[in-house]
Amino acid sequence: MGLMDFRVLGTLSAGDARANPRGQRARDVLALLVIRRGRPVSPEVILDTVWEEEATRLDTSVVHTVIARLRRSLGADSITRQDAGYQLATGAQVDADEFTRLVTSARSLVPEHQHRLVDLLRSALALWSGPEAFGGVSEALVATERPRLHELRDGAAEQLAERLLCGDDPAGVADAVTLMSELTGREPLREHAHELLMEGLYRSGRQAEALGVFEHLRRALRDELGIDPNPDVIAMHARILAQDNDFHQRATRRPIARRGSAPLPTTSIIGRDDELRQIAQLLDAGRRLVTIVGPGGVGKSRLLMEYARSLPGQTNLVYAELPCVSGATLADVCETLARAAGITLAAAAPLDTLAAGLRASDILLLLDEAEWSLTACSVVVDRVLSRCPGVRVVVTSRMPLDLTGESLLALGPLPAPPAGAALDVLMSAPAVRLFVDRLTDHSPGLTLSGEDYHRAAEITRRVDGLPLALEIVAGQSVSSSVADLLGLVEAPLDLEAAERDRDQRQRSLRETLTWSLDRLPGQARTMVRRLGIFDGPFDMAAALAVVGHVQTPAGTADVRSSIRTLIREAQVQVDRRDGALRMRLLRTVQALMREHLEDAGELAATAARHREWYAARWRGQPLSDSMIADIAASYPDYLGALRSALDTGDPHTLGDLAIVLSRYWFFAETGREGVAYVRRALASGALTDRQIAILRLLEVALLPQDQGTAQRATLDALAADLDDEPDWLGRLHILRSVGPYVRGDFSRALACAEEAVAVSRERAEHHLPEALGAYAVMLAAAGRTDEALAAGQEAWRLIAANPSAVDLTQVVPKVALALIDSDHPAEALTILDRTLARVERELGLAPASLFTTNAGWAALGSDRPALGLRRFAQSLAHLAGGGNLLVTGEVLAGAGAAMATMGCAGAREVLTVADDHLQSAGAVLSPWQQAIVRDRRALLPEPDIAMILTTSGFERAAALIRQAADQRPVA
């Protein structure tokens, strides 16, 4: 027979006749082979995976029997046998692969060609023949694959609806309404889908129905999760009420999560007004380190979030959740802070680089939960404060950092009223107010009698006013009266011991949490235990995949509904930021659940599902805004999954995780962190040849530019290995052009860039704008300025309609550099300034060094040396460690030329250090840059003998640049 066609987007079937394998075991074995297509699966693995507990009583003969039955029904060549095991026939087609390809193609369209998006997404969604992927297959077997495909489908439906709503075609709007009606029916709490449905209904003249959708969502969110709709949905509701018909400026792309943004509180804060004022007063009085200390569960993190929310919008704020693993190192803490602040660290000196990057800033650092890495956090904060006079820090921790100048704000439990107090005293007591507020969150419309208030007061006394305990108890109100709740807390919770020492605190909080968790039904305990594998916030799709199949005496548990109940009962917290609704466990709950996972013997299986979810999310897909946004929002879990894959040597996920994280590290300019992981993955022996080639390419990309002839030879050799991978081949040729360019071999650089353009035009259209940008740069350096301008204009035209974050950060700087080297610096400065403002304002991304460096040259060439100097000084924040001699030399040369133009002291010293760096790197400036530096150097007076004998280094040069930049207003 010919190629076998397998369908999993609905009921599992095979062949043109849509044959459905007969028998549960046959369906499950076929599903496993489909999921692991392209890789042989041993009979032992099939037996363990499909037969689960029964496998211990069986041998692999049952597997061979099922395979034989499948071959008889599907064709003898449908499943092949190799030494390593069984697999689908080579070239077998699966509808899920075509679906993923179409969705990926839609995501990667250049803006100029987005008219094709509707057709691609319609074709993708038409492949679904049923509401559930892998229909008929045992749930445990597809626990991660089914939610992944469902989330990909639902995201594609939203993207298609967004596109349809961008136009004025009534039929398109009607189609969007149909799509979103179906999606909101499947996902009644999916807020963006409701927002789109509201818009579509309103534009169809169905205003009452649109308002009804909002009310239905609002009630569902309140009833299920105890929260209100997000600001975008509320804004849509307001527009409909105001009959605002201008929908043409709607955003069709969700922004990337802002670096260092604080979570938005989802509940009101009660009884902490004095503490909020104290934090502000301490900082206003010149205190630079405030540590909020207190026992676990007292509300330190909640207070920090509220303080962040209370700050003016123009505050230069960076919020970071510190690593919550016991083995967190000083480098881990530095990397966490650097990532939040948008600073690139040098590999050899992360702490020094972090301090240097923050030296000239006035950032307010908010650091949450320092107790998990107390020693490392103390060292980092001490160094930052000693070297960065404008930085202030607010930390939460169960213990002080014990640093000079530290101001402690001791946060205690909320005051509970004394026994026998009058009703008005009870009702005004902070602990009672919080408890009642949380009760009404879980049970809207609840009315308490006077007797209920007395019972509530007794509850607050029995738990010593600890906010976490009050929220946990209030969470039980879904199924209990206030009188019932009082009975639940008859036993003391031993919370007083929380203020003595760390071990006591852990034991005390453990008792509180264990008391709460023990009350859950067995399946709910299983779910929250498995959710403990997450390191950070997660969405419902990830939760479904990682929790997996949960069996109860009555059958299979409804995991989605149970998780919503856990949220209502405060066992799982809502984490809302950047418009997205996610969940998380409290750090202490997470640590306890990891212990329970291990005790239950479920840690390995849960960790495997966790790895697979994050490995499969972007497997085989090109760089996109969606990828970057997803990794940014779930970075702790992507990294945790990679560490787990490295520790277990998991060949199924290791390569995919290392590749997708490397793409993020490259985009976010955090290569120092990534190189070590990439090298560990390459040394693991668990990668395919394809993954090895891609990771070798990415290793080079993450290193400082051009490490020499050996690196260039590595890149040249990879061209043959990646010939069948156009996405990576285009990236390879762009990277191959860099080394020759910086060393002055412009003809070779141009040849490499030409290859990148050719591959992109023929096989990887999404790479074409960046490839053209690189080609324009090389043409300009080679003196072919007319062709350079034409290539740059084509690149700009392809992205100008609606540039993505990837376009803005990867393409625009190249187009600008081509303009600069073609002697059009004013035009370059215009597009760079506009893009810089958009990147910082809309995307929340710190400007990459390539942006600020190119903007410095453009300003210098436009006779704005003060602005140029300011931009070069910004670049120093990325290069403070001095690890990248090539880029450092370029920045120093530009800054020195700007200083020479303005007659600043120290200009010659800076230019001399620049010469040293460039010479050490074996690099040269572009001809245009060389001419600018030569002309500006000629403005300097001849040096005297003392200056000639003076030896300067990077630190001295950087200090001179910062001093000059601070003293000169920008024109």
C-alpha cells in the first residue's frame, strides 16, 4: 500500500476509509506510535506505557500480538520493525502535522503577505473532524498531546477571528462570531475569545447579545475563580455601551510580557495601609534597602505587589521573583535580576556586570522571596547598592539580609478582635474584614448575621490572624457555612511558632497547609500535588497536560472543573499580568507538594509530562512573537524542564527544550546563561544529528560575535548538515556573514548574505526581511550603496505594515545600519528612534545593544553628538563586563568620536582603548565608521608626553564616557 494517512484531529483513524482500530489496546498502541512518529519505540516501552499497572504481569508478546492485528487491518507496511523497536512507516502522513504546518505558516507570514493568513487558518481548522483530538484513545496516553493540540486549535481560531474582525466584510464578521461562539462554548472562561465574540456580535447589530456575553463571563469568573474580567474585556464592554464603532485600530498581536512587571493583585488588600505608607516613607527618607520580613503566609508577597501597583506609572520599576530552588547560586540570582532589568551579563563576571549595568540607573528593584537563596541574594544586593548609587531595593524574606543600612519592616498577622468584643469592633477588625471579604469572593451575595460575625472573629483568633490561613479557611465556604468553618478549625494550627527560626516556620506553615490539603477529596489532592511540579505561573492547558489522567472510584476525574474548585478554595492562586489569566501555587505549597509527589512515587511521571508539554509547544517552529511571549511568561518552567531533561538524559525532550530556549536567549540577549546549557546538551549523547547541528549553530549565535577561524569553520561545515532545514539554513548564512564583516572581509560577508537571501526567497519566506537587512549591510560596507538602499527598502516594505517584535529587534537595526553605512544617518536615526520608543513602550523590552549602538552612530553622523554619546553610554550597560571585545571596541570608538566632536576631556583616551579592543578582537569598523572616527580624531589636539604614557582600560574609558554623557544635555 502507499503512504498511510493517520487522522488524530477527532476520532483516531487511518487510511482513506478512516478505519478505526478495533479494541482499546490497538487504539492506544497506534496512538503511541503516532505520537512518537519518526522514532522507534521499543516493545518494552509500549508495554509499560499502554498497559501501565498490568505490565508487571505481562511480557512483550502482547505487544507483538496487537501490532500484528494492526498490520492486518491497516496494511503490512503501515508499521515497521527495527532493532530499536516499532515505528510508523517512513513518510506516513498525520493530519496533526499538516495542521501544525499551516498554523506555523500563518504565524510566520511577513506582514505584507498577511492577506494569506485567513486561507491558511481556515484550511488548518478544517482538518478537525471532531471536538477532541485522539478521540477514543485512553486519556492517560495523550495527557500532554491532546491539550497541546487543543490549545493550538483554540489559538488559531482566535487569530483567525482577529483577522476577520480587522475588515468590514459582514460575512467575515459573522464567521468570527461563529468561531468564537464555538470556542467560548468549549472554554467558558477564555477571556480573549469572549472579547472577540462581544466585538463581533456588536458589529453585527446584536448589542444586547454582546452585553449578555459580558455578563455571562463576569458571573462565570466570579463564581468559578472569584475574579473580575481583565481590563481588555472591560474596555470592550465600555465601548459597546458607548456605541463606539471605531474598531479599525484594534491590536492583532498580544504584547510580549514586560520584563520585570509585577503581577496584578486579583483581590483587595486589607489592613496594610500603615505598612504601605512605611515603605514609601523609608524610601523617601533616603533608605535604599527595605526588607519586609515575617513568617510564611503573612502576606509579604501580596504587600509587595500592592506597593508596586500603587507606584506612579513613570516609576523606573523592576520586579523579580527570585529563584525558589534550594540550590540557587549567586549566578542564578544575578541572571534573574538581569533578565528582569534587560541587562546582558558577561560569562566570567555576572555580578560585576550586573552592578555595572545598573550603575547609572535610578531603578527601584522589588525582589520577592529572598529566603530561598538568602546568602546569594545578600551578596548581590550588597554589591548593587555599593556600586549603584541610584538604585533602591525592596525585598521580601522570612529573614533579614543582615546588610548595613537595611531597614526592616516586620509584617505580622492581622489584628484579630478580643473575645467578647462588641459587634462593631468585630466588624472593623482587620482580620475579620479580610476573612469576610474572602468569604464574599467565594460566595457572592453572602450575607452574614451578627452570630456569623462572632464565629468569624473566633476563627481569626484560632488562626492568629494569619492571612494565608484565613484565605484557606474562607476557601472552604463554597461547601460550608460559617458555623461549619468554625468547627473545621477546632484544632490549634500551631502558628505562633512561625516567628522563631526558619525550621520552626517551615514546620508551622506545613501544619497549616497540611490541615487544608487533608480536607480535599482524594482526586483533588492528587491534582494539587502534581501541580507542584510547576516552577512559575501556568495556564489551564498546561495544567491539564501536566496533571494528566486522574482516576477516581466513579471514573475519570474532571480535571478542569477540579482545578477551578481549587482556585475557589484558595489552594491555587490566580496570577494575572499582561492581560493573561494564569495560575500558580504559593512557593511554600509548591515545596510541600514536591515532597508529596516524591512520597507518592509520582515525581518521575509528572516531571516527564511537564518536560513534554514545554518541549512540544514550539517543536519545529520558527522564531515568532508568540514563541517569545510564551517563553517569557513561563520562563521558570521552560528552564526547569530543560534542567530535568539534562538530569534524566531524556532523548525525547532534551533537544527540543535546548533549541527553543536558545532561540529565546538569543532574542533576549542572555547568551551567557544559555551557552552552558547548550554545551551540556551537546555533551549528553541524547540528541539526534539534526538537533546537534542546530545546537552547534545556536552555540555560536549565543557567544560574543565571531570567536575566530575555528568558529567560522564550524559554521561553514554546518551548511551541509542543515541543507534540509531552510529555517535554520537561512539563520546559518546570516550568522556566517557576521565574522567576515567585522574583520573587514566584505566580499565574503556579502557572499554569505546573498546565500541567506536566496534560501529565504526559495524556502523560508519568514527569514527574508532579516536576510535582506543583513544583505543591505554587507552591500553598504562593500561600497554598493544604491543596491544597499534597495535591499533595505525591500526589507522595510515587507515588515512595515505591522511589524512584529521579532521584526523590530532583528530587522530594523540591520536596515538602519545599512542606511548609516550608505551615508544616510538621519534616516537611520528616525527609524531607530521610532522603533526604540515602540519597543520600550508597547513591548516592555529593554533596548538591545545593537539598537543603541546603531542609534549612536546615526546620531553622530547626523551632527547630534550629545545624543550619540548618550546612546553609546546606554550600550555600555550591556557590555560592562568587557567580555565582547569586538562590540566593546565599536561602542568605545563611537563614544570617543562623539566626545572628540564635543571637545570632552578624555576623548583621546577612550579612542585609544577602542583601538586596543578592536585590535585584540582582530576587528575593523565599517568604512563609513572609520571615516567618522578619523575625522573626529583629527579635531583633537596633539597629546603631550604624559598622555602618551598613560595606560587606560575599559573601566577608565567607561567612566569617562558616563561622566561626559551626564554632563552634556542632549540636543
